[in-house]
Amino acid sequence: MDDQNKNLILATVLSFAVIVAWTTLFPPEDLPVDPATETAQTLEDSTLPAPDAVASTATTPTDVPEAATEAPRIPIVTDELSGSISLLGGRIDDLALTQYRETLDEGAPIVRLLKPVGEPGAYFASFGWTATDGIDASAVPGPDTVWSLESGDTLTPTSPVTIAWDNGAGQIFRTEISVDDAYMFSFAQSVENTTSTPVSARPYGILRRHGEPADLKNFFILHEGMVRMTDGELEETGYDDITEYAIDPRERTQAERLDVTDSGWIGYTDHYWMTTLIPEQGMPFRSTSKYFDVRDLYQVEAVMPIATVAAGETATVTTRLFAGAKEWEEIRHYQDEEGVGGFLDSIDWGWFFFLTKPIFALLHYLNIFIGNMGWSILMLTVILKIIVLPLAYKSYVSMAKMKELQPEMEKLKERAGDDKQAMQQGMMKLYKDNKVNPAAGCLPILLQIPIFFSLYKVIFVTIELRHAPWIGWIRDLSAPDPSSLINLFGLLPFAAPEPGSILALIFIGILPIMLGVSMWLQQKLNPAPTDPTQQMIFAWMPWVFMFMLGSFASGLVLYWIANNIITFTQQYAIMRSHGAKPDVFGNIKASIKKKAAADAKEKEGK
């Protein structure tokens, strides 16, 4: 077996093993409780008690009853969002993303992000205060506090609303709520002290989720769960890991609590959607992730420093809430233009972030220019191949030179016989004299692996690929090819198998078949190896990959097809420029004849 074939088989087996391992092992309400009175002046001493816990210095927290959903509401109307805010507790617990639908089916419901208590999967945000000095715990807005609408009637990007609550003891609490034209809310929490003595209170924001999301993907390439930034350090914790938190005696439940000294944010991220609490950047706050085991509740909190309000004065603290789609352009805007540090990392770029980030940025701008994500993927493939062309050129030149050395290699084998050491020394001398690097042939394939994985990550996690069409039957580049052999790609009057089913894995679509054919043609640039083992590997490899990648996203398969075609063209041209004359059709005929001869011999043997 010559070194050229050894290197190619090694690279192929490595690629094959990685993808096999991948696909085999990882197949595709109530409000925050009324907080206990605080006496200390540091974040360490402040805690929000657990649901249904009884705190001796606070009111007894209870779940908000079903009737809570019938409290007066303030409508939310923007181009991107619709929903309402409940005046009971001032919760934002009803929010839908008007530009996104659950499926591509006609009349499919729009995506609902936040849901009120009483509905399955209740999920909401709430903002409030904890009492500290000079004010009783019962004199701060609690979970059953009914706020009044002080100004505004509908929340829009041009018309904020203000809710208020007078505790009757000299303090008036207000929250001015505004929203931009995308997905960012601002909650300006203020307390006016009309008494003659100073008072202290601490503002907070929480996100509470009842159980795991119903559409949890549980796929290792995607992070779903808690995500937070703490002074420049990103942390991602899945729901399963959250349930393994140790009991924190300060929080009286399972929790992980961090003190942010300068800037950060905390929230929950789904496949394509996210809710995030963003305190004022540059201000310290306490970032806490909690789990209440008995009631299967997930909660994150941003607890701000104590605000001391002098007599006759007003203190205000503003916290932002991102609630919407993880659109790259918008999240980058909030990071670069509005100072939310590291916010772009809320998108799960993975270990190859140094590749996935620039690859997606390039794909995004290509899509803006071209207007079709499928054609943008094809153009991206061309650009990537141009970038790695110098390396590929050296590799293909080395492969061509090694092919020229085949006669010398055969003579060397005859002279060396069974003397492996002499054979090895002769090969090294031959390579050195002819300035050939035998490992160079593997480089394009090995380089292709991280690029392939990075593009897979980009296509899988970014919302810009969700429901993005290409041509004809490809209406969603983030989903597998919907066509199928079983109904002759739509010619027969019955539906294709359901994605993910066994039949769908067998009766693949048009793009996977094109992938197999492109790999097979690429092989035919060279004659079939003489070794029977090599022949078998090379014969089966295109078709194995065809079925393995058949269930992958259409955008990824499209990239792989384009990559094979460009690689075929490059290799053919380079081989011709170095005197080699690839006989593609001759190699195809030869392989067919060998197959026919092998079948005839097998029949004779029977």
C-alpha cells in the first residue's frame, strides 16, 4: 500500500469516525415572594425567599391564584411583539413574537415566548423591591400587590407606560416601562420618599420558568438553559445541571450566586429565543440562578445595590429586559451600540467560536447582498475554498508528484522485499530527493473538518437559517431535505416519511444523493487502488456518507456538495498543469468492468 493511499485513507477514516461518533452517541403562576427585611448593607446579606417559604419578617408568600390572570392588563404592541403586562405584581407574562411562526404550515401559530401562571409552561419576568432600613416589609410592593396605571394606556416604542403603588406609609413606588422597536424593554424602578426620615430599599428583577421548556432539543451541539456574563466571563448551565446545584443556605434552596462587580447579565436561552435581565452596566449587582425542586421552578435574579432615599427625594434604578429572537444584527447592536458587554456571546458559538463567528458574519452579509440564504451558502463555499487554495494547491501538487513516483515506488518494493526497514529508508530518500511531503495530501481533508463542524454549528444554532428557503422544495435550510426516494421525490401521490424516522434515513432526498454522486466522481480522478481492502473502502465511502448526512440540515449538505464540486475542479486543473491527465470516464468504466468481473467470478464459484 503506497503512502498516498495510506494518507488519504487515514484522513477519510478520521472524518468518518468523527461523524459516526457524533450521530450515534448524540442523535439528532406565581410571582417572586415578598422578600425578608434586610438589616445589612451589602449584597451578601440580601436574599429572595423561596416560593411557599415562610419568612418571619415578611408576608407569607403564596402562589398567585388562577384569578390573577384576570387582573387588568396593559397591551404591548410593536412591529415585533404583541402581548400584555399584568397589573397584579407588574409582571410581563404574555409575550408573542409576531414575525415568527411555529412551523412553515399555512396558518401556523406565532411563537409565544412568555406565558402567565395557569398556562402550561408558565414563564414570566417581574420587577420589585425588598425592604431594608426605615421601611417595613409589608410596605413594599408584594406578589399580590395590584398596581395602578398612572400614565399611558398601551406600551409601544413611542409611548411608554407608568404603573404606581402608594404604600400609605409615605413611599410611592413607580415603574416606567418602555420598549424599543425590537426586543429590549426598560424598567425604570423608582421610590419617592415623602416622609421626613430616610428609607432604604433594594430593587430586583427576576425571570421564573415553570419546568423545562416543552420544545427542549437536548442536543449536545446546542446550549439551552441559564446563560450569564459576569465581569467578562461567560457561563452556560443546562437545565439538568441547574437541578444539581447544592443548597445555598443564604438562598435557602439550590442556587449558585455570584457578585458582579462591574457589568454583566443573566437569563435563559432557548434554541432561537432568549430572555435576559440586564442591570445598568458599570453597576455592581448580585447574579443568582436557582432551582426549587419541590415545584420544579427555575429562577434567575438580578439584585441591585441598596438605594437610600433621603426625605423628600426619589431614587431610580433602571434594568433592561431582552425578550425575543436571538437575531445576530440586533444582539450585536445592543452590544456595540448600547453597551451590553459580551452580549453577542449569548448566541452559542461553541468551541470553534473563532471560526463560527466570522463564518456567520460573512454568511450574514452575503445574504444581505444576495437575498437568498441558499445561494449565500454556495458563495460562502467559494470564498472559503479561495482562502484555503494556497494550502490546497501545495497538497494537490504533492499528490501529483507522488503519483509520478509510483513506478519508482514499485521498483523499491521489489528491491526491498520483506525488509521493512530498507523499504522505509528508501521511501524517505525518494521523498527527500524529489521534495515531496507524503502528509500533504491529508491537509485539505483535515482542514475541512473544523470548517464543516463550524458551519454545522452556524446552520443549527442561528435563527437566520431557521425557515430560510433556497429553491423549489428546499423551504428550510436548517431542516433535512424533505424530498424522498419513497415517493420518487414527490411524483407519487403520498407523503414522504416523517423526518427522524427510520424510513426517512433510508429513503433519502435529492440533495443527499447529489452529495454521494459528487463524492463518487471526486474519487474517479484517480484509478482505483490495487489493494482489495482499499478498493472496498473507496467503493463504499461515498454511499455511506450519503446516508449518514441525509438527515443533516439541507444547508450543510448543500455546502458539502459545492465543496466537492470545487475540490474536483481544483484537483483536476492542478493535476493537468503538472502533466497528469486524469481519465475520469476511463476510471469509471474500469471500476464498472472490475465490478462485473468480480460478480461473474463469484457466480462461477457458486
